[in-house]
Amino acid sequence: MEYTFTNAPVDLETLPDYQQLNYTSVSKKRLYKVWTVLAVLFILIAVGLYFLREATDVPMLIPGLTIGVFVVFTLFFFYQFLLQKKIGYALRERDIAYKRGFLFEKITIIPFNRIQHISTSAGALDKVFKISNLNIFTAGGAGSDINIPGLPPELAARLKEKVANHLTETDE
């Protein structure tokens, strides 16, 4: 039995443009959750600075640290605001795409036939804000390959069902 190896070139013009996808944004509740975590952390650091003020007599240390902490947390809040606009997902006929990143944009596209399993998760704050995460796993990784945060629980369940249905269709 003779086997002939072929490796024909692909016409790049015929490939779909993944950057032209219409990405669906995640819920703004994700932003509120992150801002809550940052606010609690800011308060804890402010309390720590107050007690440090009582324990040290280095001139201008506390005002300098306070200004530095305030600037850093302002940048974190602003970064999360800009990042919220850049997080999105797109479900297509044969794959799912996930886009994230403000300074460095990253797009992950996983064909349905490469997905091992899919799950939803929600931490304590996620439950308070009524949001869930959709986790998509492929073979070979320790963690999820796509983790879409800030989805309403009903939507996360529907997406999980939709992707799972595609998985069973490709198995047949």
C-alpha cells in the first residue's frame, strides 16, 4: 500500500477574518465585582497606613505612601474600566472565540472538536453580583483555555448547553 504525502498551500484570502467577528460583551457586573475587590483592598491599605503613621516618625513617609497608593489604585480602577469594553466572546458555527486585553489584546479561538469539557463556576462575590464564569477546557492543559467572566448565570448555562450540543454533534 503506497501512501503519498501531500501538503498543499492554503490560500490566505479564503480564510475567515477572526478580527471582524461581532463580539458579545460580558456583563457590567464583572466590572462592579472587580471594583469592589479593589475598594476593599484600598480600604485595608488605608487602615494599614493609618496604623503605620502611629508607629513611625519618618517625615513625609505616610503622605508619600498615601499619594502613591491613591495613584496606583486610580490607575487600577481606570484600567478595569477600559478592560471591560475589550472583553467579549463570539459563538460561531464551528468554534468559540474569546477576546480580552486592553494594552495587549489576546484572542483565543477554540474549534468545538478540540474541546474536552465545559463548565460554569461562580465564587462568593460572583453569587453576590449574580454572575458566572464559563470555563472551556481542551486536552493537555492544567487550567481552562477560555474563562469567560461576568456572564449572567442563565446565559452561562445556555452557552454551556449550546457548546455541549456541538460537542455531541461532532462525535456522531
